Amino acid sequence: MPLKVEGAMIEDVVTVDAKATVKEAVEIMNKHEIGCLVVIKGNKLVGILTERDMLKKVIGESRNPETTKVREIMTTPVITTSPTTNLEEAAKLMFEKNVKKLPVVSEGKLVGLVTLTDLARFQPEIIRLLRRIIDKNTPKRMKKVVDYYIV
């Protein structure tokens, strides 16, 4: 039986409101020691905010984190997956879309988050799978995760 996303995902997803400032988002990320936040508007998933978004779109563009809103720099549309998706398909989706984080949605509700790091740590066979699907067009930041967890 194939391994499913629900077995590797984290369920306690930290979110931020789209109206929050980047400074507020950074404070949440620092408090929880995490590298991304799922962005919500009301109860709806509308984006994802990563450290890379902040580096490129705030620091790189010399924007003020105290006045810049999360909705202005978040990545959208969000690539999501289902808890019942098998891990191989989730990994392929990450590589096809060049993303390292997938919010997990069930019946329109956010139920978890699975990252490339989660997949690499999860099972040796997933590590072998990731090695097989990496190609010359895979971004270095994604290759680093796989390389780090290969012993």
C-alpha cells in the first residue's frame, strides 16, 4: 500500500492573516521557529509566505516590513494536495511546480502541511524516489534538501 501524505504531514499548521504586516509575520515565524506561514483570509487559504518571499520581495526590493502587507508578497496561487495523495505523487508535484511546501486540504479546509524535508526524512524509499525524479532543471534549493538527508 503506498504511503500517504497524511502520514508525513504536520497537522498543527501555523497561519497568518493576509492583512498582517510582514513584520508581524516574521515575529510569528521566529516564535515558532519555522520557515513559512500559510496565509488565510477569513477561513480561506489564499497564499503561502516563505522566507524566500521575504528575502526577494521585501529585502531585495527595499520594502518596509512594518507597512508591507503579507498579501502583497505571498506566493499565490497555492499548490495544494490532499491527505490521501500518495507520497510519490506529492513529491512529483513539488518537483513539477518547483515548490518545497504543500498545504494539505480536505473538503476545502486546511488540515496540514507537508514539506520536501518531511518527505526526505519520512522513509528511505521516499529518499530514493526523490533522487530518481531530480533532474538538471531542479532548483539548487530543492536539491540541497535531498542531498542533506541522503547518508
